Amino acid sequence: MFAAPALFHSRPRNPNILWLMTDEHRPDSLRCYGSPWAYSPNLDALAASGVLFERAYTPSPVCVAARCALLTGYYGSTTGVLHNEAKLPADTRFLTWPFERAGYATASFGKKHYFLAGRHQAFETEQGMTAGDVVTPEAYGKGYNPAAYDAVQYPDAPTARLRRRWILAGKFPAPISATPEEQNVDLAIKWLQGHHPSRPFFLRLSLNAPHTPVVVPRQFLRYIDSARIDLPIAEERDLAGAPARVRVLLRDFEGAQRLTPGELRKARHYYYARVAFADFEIGRLLTWMRSRGLLDNTIIAMLADHGTDLGDHGLLQKQSFYEQVVTVPYLLCWNGLGRKGVRVKAPVNTISLLPTIMNLAGIVSPSIEAFPVRLDGSQDRSADAPVFSEIQYGYQKYRDDQRQVMIRNGRLKMSLFMERGQSGAHASDPDGELYDLNQDPLERHNLFNQPAFADMIARLKANIVDWDRRREVAGKTS
């Protein structure tokens, strides 16, 4: 699991690194992932020039836990960061630091969203903003009437465990230059202008889009034909087999049933248009860099922290293990790869990102729980290798102190509450899920409590126990 496979034997030395990151970004928002309603020419071009991972799983379906895993190479059950209010230990070591020791200048602009008990940080320079004052995730700024900007806001739910007034759709009320996305790209360009060419650079552009607030400069709405958006929206009878945490917890504070059909259609339209806007801003940075020769020897990586529900399974937002939440876009492009248009079908975890870039750049990776992936498609022969994701609700008054873990192994995907070092919950646990993704790609038929699948569940639990054990052994020897 922890071996570092050789990727390619011939490569330039000290390539620059450009890490493009988005938030709450589902794969079907990009044309290169097969979506006929998407508009994403810049990211599509990256995919055509490099490697696209068709089934890329996040280490956690929530922002902070996923980002901490990406930056450290350790899963949340090792660092203790499994929800959005958790902090990394003070002695945390980041995978960006070996790049600095190798002579790289490192910088990140935009969304940070990791918390430390200590004062150190992942990048030498960390600047930029997430949302800004014009529109926050839950409110338009002073002087802006949401009704004048076609806004859809999640209705107040006084009885819910958590009360959220997310802006799920709306026009951005100020010039595009006032968007955090535009401003963060400008900061990245300014940093590159002052960067000394004697040092390679590691630059991350971390956009909040398409995360809430789902506000869009109005010119991007025309790129998405809302009539073409075809999302499978479950009816109430389809939700009977959903696990209790979905029916009891998630639908309580992020249920799509609180929106009208028209509001839900608008939320989807604006979401995909916001992705088109993010694609434009990414293209603006790439165009500027290309015009100055800064992409000639630059590894470009693009991924999101997690996806989102848009009415699927009766939900909005994240924190579930459904495919549209737990899978993300994941692209790698570099002239040194010598290959274009590769599509890797085998499931991978995005925690592999920085170890893979280290391998390409010739930097020795520290002993961690993540490992590089192959970029030539040969990994497809190991398509049955399991991938994992984890979450803990932490502060939501629902099994808060317990870890929930997902495993995808071949065609099967299971999730359940299961602590490290334990064999897991009984097969009748109301929070368990098991899906055959070949037969049931929409995950509407939960097989977890059916006696005929008890042996499959036992084998998948054994896979989780083995994964936990190997990580524990690796930690003791690091």
C-alpha cells in the first residue's frame, strides 16, 4: 500500500507545481467527465493534455477533514481531524515542506480552511479570501436585496439540529472584479510576477467556487442550458432504505424537500454556471502563465476537496458517502509525462495527490499513509484495490464521537460506523449502507440489512480492519 511506484523514467528536473483547487465540486459539472450540460473548456483542455481519474474519491466528504488529509498525507482517523471544527496537532508536518527543503518557493491564494493547534502553516505565503463581504455563504451584503438578484436561500428550519441559511443560487451583485475568485487569481499573478526564476515554484490557487454562496456573475448563466440538466431526484418512497443518519440527521438540516421544484431547478442551474465561472478564472491564470512560458515545465494538478448533493437522495450539500459527494474531479497534466488524454478507470483516493507530484518531481516522500498513483492507465488492472473515506459528525448531536468509514472495493461500496481496532457494527445497524454500483449506480437499493449479503459485509469489514492495522504499523515505524 505504501510503496511508491516508478511513474516515468525520463523527466526534467525541478518542475514547477501549479495546484488548482475547487470546493464542493462534483464531477458531472465538467464536460470532460461526460456531462452534456457542463461548460468547462479550460479544465477540459487540461484533461485532454494529461491524465483524468474517472473515479477519484475524497479522503473525507467534508471540507476541513479532506483538506487536512491532502496536506499531510494522513487520514482523519490518524490526525484526529474528521469534521469541520477539528484542529491538527501542533506537531503536524505538511507535505509541502519537503518542496521547500528542495528549494521551492511555496504559496497558496484563496481558501485555506485547515486549523492548527500550533502557529505554523503549510505554505510559505498564504493569502486571499474565501467569500468576502459582498456575499457571504448565508447573506448578501449591506445594500444588496437578495430578491433583486434571483436568490434562492435555504429556508429557516427552527426545529433542525443545525440552522443554515445557505445561498444556493443568486446573481453576484457587484462587478466580477469584486469576486473572491477574481481577486485570488490576481494575487497569484502578482506573486508570480515577483517570483525569482532561479527557484522553482509551488503555487496553489484555492477557489471557494462552486461552494456556497452559489452566486454567479450574470454573464455565465447563459453558458448552461438549465433544461438539459438531468439529475436523478429521488422520490420519498425511494428514501425508505436510506440509512438512519440520512433520514434522521442529514435531511433534518440539509433536506431538499424544503425547496420547491422551481427553486431546486434554479439551484442546479446556478451551481453549474458557477463551475463555468471557476473554469473561466482558472483559464485566466493559465493563459497569463502560458504567455510568459511559465507552463513549459510545470506540473498542473486540479482537484476538489469533495462534491455535493443537488437534490440527489433528497439532500443538498455534503457529508454523505453518495457518489456525487465523495467523488471529485482529479486531473494531472505535465509535458514531462509524455502522454495525453489518459483516462484512469481504477478508483483512487485524492490523498495521493502530493505523493504523486513528489514522485514526478524527484522529491523523497516522508513516511505517510498516502502513496503515488500510476498515470499511464496501467493501474486499471488493480481496479479492485479498495479506497476509503471517513467522517465524524463531531458537533451535530448524532453519534458525534464515532467514526464513519466508507470502503469502495470493486463494484461494492459500504459505509458504517466503525472504530479503529474494532470489527464494526452488527449487520443490522440502521446506519449501514451497501450498494452494488454495477447494478445500482444511483445507490437507491441499500443491501446492508439483507441476510444474503452478510458474507460480503464481513469481507468488507475485514478490509477496513486490515487498512487500519497497516496504517497503525506504518505509524509506529515512521
